[in-house]
Amino acid sequence: MKINILTLALFLLCFSCKEYEDVEIPADLPRLPELCAQYEKLLAEAEDGWKGFNLNVSFLYQLGGQVYNQTLVDRVEDADLSRNVDERVLKGRWQKPGDHTFFKDIASRDRTEVTSRFVQDENVLTFKSLSLSYSFPQKWIKKMYMERLKLTFQMEDLFRISTVKRERGLDYPFARAFNFGLQVQF
């Protein structure tokens, strides 16, 4: 199995808290993940791959951590109804006397304070990247006076499944990337 710097960093991040087991951590702070790692698999590892094809996939998973869900505060609890809001603004709120709900009344304009109520358990599976390439056979490219002709396709952030429903791209730019490439060597 190939271990890269990102995989090593993720393992160090996840398991670094083991060194400080005797340190008392306040109960209201979110937990670090208990287990997380990255899995990469390169199929057809030879230079020309399997019949000219190479495929590389990369997954990231994280189990047992907690996060503060700021989306619930900004887009649900303190939603500005004149802007685009989360569907939970209308469906999951207090509506009539006697209701018991997670969110306050939509008519309330009181700002929600930071609270452990929005700390949620998070388990994540992310399909980080997929790379597919095809190297043309030497018998074809020699006729065109080339040494190498290779097509590549790469996708990043294919999907993310999480137990916490929140918006992505609020803290960092989020973009799903698609790249095509052509490598020609004479």
C-alpha cells in the first residue's frame, strides 16, 4: 500500500490525542475523530498499465469525531428570511404553542449564542479523486513519429457522505474539478 504525506498527516492528526490521555479536556469541546485514514489504490501499476489503461482512486474516511455545525446557527436558527435559507427553517421549527422542536420560533429575532446544542457526531466518507489515463500503443504512435501519446482524465471531490448536514465552501473555497490532459512526446 502506498503511504503519502497526506495519509501520514491524517493519521498523526487522528492519533496525536492518544499522547495526552491524562490531560483533562472540557466535555463541551468537540472530539477529534477516533479513526480516520486515506485509502488510495492504483490499478495497473505498470508504466503502460493494463492494455494501456491506468486507474487511480482515492477515498478518505473519518469515524467518531464531532464538529460544531455553524450552518444550523447561520442558515436555520438565525436565518435571514429575505435571503436563501435552509429548508429546515420552515420544516423543523416551533410553529404553535406546545411544540417541542430543536429550533426556535421563526419569528424570534434573538441571536443564537454559541452552545453545545450544535455539536454533532460526524462520520464522513469522501471520494477524493479519480484519475484515468490511456497510453496509446507504440505500434500506432511510431507511425506518427512520436515516442509517447497519453490521454488523461482526473476528477476531484466526486462525492462526500456525512452524518452532519451542512454547507460546504463556507470556510474554504469548494470546487469539484474535472481535468483533461494530452501528453505528447517526440
